[in-house]
Amino acid sequence: MSEEIRLTSAGDTAFKWILGYFYQDFESDWNLFVDTPQAVPVVGTGDGFTQYQPTKILQTLSSAKPLTRFSINSPRRPDCVDFITRAR
């Protein structure tokens, strides 16, 4: 489950702001069993391989940022990373 909420200022003022909150709760139980019944006479068990891998991830993020006219009108925001490769 994940949730995200963003609140932003309204109106045409010099000072604008943005608030955000992100929450994620993920849980998984991954089990792998390899059954080898023909191995019982040799090794005494038919369980060739067992892997139990529980995973739990809980993430939260809160952010607050004032925005200026520069950061709103700028073609490249200085706080963002540009992953686009431009052809020369």
C-alpha cells in the first residue's frame, strides 16, 4: 500500500510553497521449496532446498519547500536531476 499527498499554495503571490507526504507499507513472503523424494535413501531427507525470504519495507517522507518565481518559471529546476541525454 502506498499513499501520497501534496498541498500547494494558491494565488498569484511572490511567495509560493509546496508540502508533501509519502507513505509506503510493503510486505512479502517469498518461499522456495525443492522437493527431491529420490534423495531420501541417500541423504535421509526429501527436502533438497528450502528458502524462506520474508520482506517488509516501511517508508515515509515529509517535505516542505518554499518556491520562488525563479524556481517556478525556470526551464530546469536546480533541485532536479536531468537524466535525458541530448544528441549533439
